[in-house]
Amino acid sequence: MGVRKKAFFICGIVYIVAFAAAFIACAYLLHLNQWVVVLIGHLIATIVVFTASSVYKNSSFYDPFWSVAPIPIILYIAFWPVSENLDYEKIALVLIPTFFWALRLTFNWVRRWQGLNDEDFRYKDLKSLKFSKLVDLLGIHIYPTLQVNLSLLPLFYALSISTNTANFWLYLASLFTLLAIILEMISDNQLWKFKKDNSNSGKFIASGLWQYSRHPNYLGEILFWWGIFLMTLSIDNSYWFLFICPLSMSLMFSLKTCSMMDNRNLKKREGYKEYMDKTNQLLIWPFKTKNI
């Protein structure tokens, strides 16, 4: 078995154990609020993945959790709703873009991850801080889980609580969400092809969508989470207050994730400062907009 195949095999076993532990624990908690059950299961699975990350000294074990864990959560709230009302048209319009997002993002991780010795530089930087184990547990594993859990919360109201049916606005919101994923997919593919070209070693991409945005892939990810909210809002506009969910995701990417990528490129890529000065952080626009 090759190095990568062995790594993926181990990772697969870890995830099977993680989700099995979550399912078994949640089976005893079904008397609780459904989203509380989801949150507890989400955290239990995270702890199992964290344990594997610690054993193999590679926190990139967590990377696919971002896109894989939402699948059983969405299936649970969609087909075992609190309202006991199943609207298959509504379910399909929500599940199609979310499953497309999960499959695409997971595929992007699979083609990128090189194995047990390949760990995201951001995790290495975070674990170089004091109390590295605590940072690893809370900052690299628990915090992203809570962030994804919060950002999925609108779907709990849309699929499990609301008895409203599908409508024209849900079709539009579902289409918006699909377009956000396509934007992310195009951006990631452009970056993938750029990195595969050995002549680009030590350089940064400034072509395609990256000519107008330093992080168009993250823009697509942010818009996906706003799409989740918009699908919920289209079903029932009384859930407007859930805007805090995608807003928190937007702030995480713009204030933390993008900044870490920019700081790394400033140190490692010649000319990145000039590129940064004339290119927006997220907004795809030919003109630099202040603080975007």
C-alpha cells in the first residue's frame, strides 16, 4: 500500500469510528432538543478526530471534517424533522447544493493532501504557540466545529422546524448557492493547475479570478454559507435573525483565514506586497476597494 493510500485508509477508519461514536452517543439523547443532539454528536466526532490528530501529530486529519460532517447532520434534520412534515421538493432544493458543496470540497482535499507528513502550515503556526495542545484542541478542532455547527443552524429551522413549502424564492436561493460553489470550484481549479506547473514554484497566482481577488475561493465559500441562510429566509422570513450565522463565518474568513494566507505569502512570495496593494482581499473587482 502506497504512502497516500495508507494515509487515506487510516483517515477513513478514524472517520468511521468518529461518526459511529457520535451516532451511538446520540441514540441515548433523542429526548433532548434535536439541535442539541446534533451539537453533542458533532463535538464527540470532533474529539475522536482530535485524538487521531494527536496520535499521528498531524492536525490535517481534521480538514475533511469541515465538509464531511454536515452530510449526516443535514440528512438527520431533513428526514427526521421535529415538525414531522416531509416536503421532498424543499428537501431536494436544499440538499442538492449542500451535497454538491460537500463532495466538491472533499474531493479538493483528497487531491491536495499528500499523506501523514503533510500538515497545513496554518496548523503548524498555531501549534507553535504556547499551550500547543490546548490550541490544537480548541483552536484547530473545536472552534471550526462550532463555527460550522452555527452556520448550519439555519437549515435546522428550514428543514426540521418550518412546515412551509418550497417556493419561487427558494429556487432562486438554491441557484445562488450553487453558483457560489461553482465560483469556489473554478477558483480552486485555477489554483490547482497553477501549483501543478513546476515553473510556478515559489510564485503566487495572479491570473484568472485571482487577478481580481486574492482569495476568490474563500469568497465562494463565504457566499455558500450566505446561500444556506438565504434558502432558510426564502422558506420563512421570520428567521431573519439567523443572519448572524453566515456573518460569523464571513468574519472568520476575512479576519483570520485570509490574513494568515496573506501574511505567509508576504514572507515567502516576492512581489506579493505589490499584488496585495492593488488587489481586493475577497471582492472580485478590477479596482481595489479599501479594506476589501
